[in-house]
Amino acid sequence: MQEKKKEPDLAKYLEDIKTIKDLLLEVEKRPLYENWAFYAWGGFFIFGSLVHFFTAKYLNFGIRDLFLKIWLPVLLAGGFIEVIALVRNMTKYSLPLFSRSVIKLYLSLFGIVAVLFFVVLLFIDLKAIQYLPIVFLLFYSVFYLTLAQQASYTHLYVHGYLFIPLAIILYLFNIPHQILTLIIGSVIGVSTIIAGLTSGIMEKKGR
């Protein structure tokens, strides 16, 4: 009699586990950001690369001025937009802002940014500034591949892996720093906008 009672309890327990697992998978599939964050980042990169090109070409700005007056504001504005898009999306889906997956992602991204910062300093010290845009392209590839580990952004693997051969091709050509920055900034900007559009399409299909 006791064995018969245990069997329904075990079946209910397994069914509960399956339900919890399905709920967790459903949460994983939800995007971290509202899609307009991708469009904003893309627009910022294209705008920043255009301003960089003209100021470096016609105003002879040094690398320090280019970073402080152009790219630092771009990165700060993009980061602010990203935080807003994250908070709004988490609120929309009633998800915790500091879930384990989000914390793991941002710890990874913080590490990537820290490494990029020291690599930039190293390249400036070695007077290899002309290669910095290519370095940034490779680090953006790493960013894509990191974000692609989230279930809702697996399509970013394509972007990440395409950036690697592109970086090699651009490295093989002796392209002036200003033009190289314009090319890479525009490529990253357009890619980010496409990533946002793709995320929106996938989100609609998943509903």
C-alpha cells in the first residue's frame, strides 16, 4: 500500500521538476534588452566613426583627444542607454535585475572591457595606434560571442565569427588610420543594428 502511494508522489515530483525546467528555459529565451538598445549602439558607433574620421583628418586630433572627446562620450551614452533598456525589459517581464545569468554576463563583459583598456594602453605605448580599430573589431567579436551564450542571442555567433576574418583582411591591407576607423565603426554600427532587427524578428516568432 505504501509503495503504491510513493509512485504517484514520485510522478508528481518529476512533473514539478519538468515544469520548473520549462519555466527556466522560457526565461532564458527572453531577450535581456529592448531592441532599441541595439539601434542606439549602432547609431552611436556610426556617428562616432564619422566624427573621428573628420576630426583626425582635418583637425589633427591626437589619440588622447579622440578618445576623450569622441569615444568616451559615445561609450558613456551607449552604456546609459543599455542600462535603461535592461531595466525596462526586466521590469516588463517581471524578472530580477540581478539574476545569476545577468550577473555572469556582466562580469564577463567587465573583464572584456578591462582587458581591452590595457591592450589599448599597450598599443599606444608601442606606437601602434593604426591597429587599434582592428583590435576593437576583434574585441567586439568576443563581445558578440559572449552575448550569444544567452539563449535569446544565439544568432550573434554569426556576427562574432564574421568579424574575425574581416579583421584579418583589414590587417593585410595598409589602410590609413582614419579610413580604417571609419570602415570598422560603420561595420560595427550596421552589424549592431542588424543584430537588433534579428532579435526583434526572433522575439516575435517566439511569442
